[in-house]
Amino acid sequence: MTPLSPPTGPLATVPTRPGSDAALRQTAQELEATFLAEMLKSAGLGETPSGFGGGAGEDQFASFLRLEQARAIVDAGGIGLAQSLFEAIKVRGDDVV
């Protein structure tokens, strides 16, 4: 059996100790960006136009574009989801400690 390695990537920054508000806020913002990217996908952003498009390459990289656009939305203030998540997790964390 192969041992599991620790997670990597943007969501791997889950705080490991109480008081790491910056890491918790970053994780909440990344979760909001991921949520917004899915909403942008559902709205049709990044779909290849039927008459003209970049082919398979455009389709493959459209998700990266949507995620970066979602991160830009979060950086500009977002929809408030990250703040709500941050506050809820912070309160929940204080109850556990």
C-alpha cells in the first residue's frame, strides 16, 4: 500500500493552528473563486463559438481562463462568499479550541 502524500495546490493551505487568519482567509477566497468559476462555466463563459474558435486547445484551456477570471472577481470584492465562509469557520474553530 502506497502512503498518501499531503495535498498540494491552492486548497492545501488549510490552517494547521488557531490564529492563522491569513491562511484561512486565503482558503475561503480560493473556495469562492472555485465556486464562481463553476458558475461562469454554467453561464457559458469560455465556450467555443460555433462559427469560429480555437479548436481543442481553446476548449482545454477555457477552465483556466474561467478560474483566473473568477479569482479577479474575488480580488475585486467577490460576492461575499469568502467573507461568510471565513467568519463561519473562524467561529466554528473558536468553539472547537
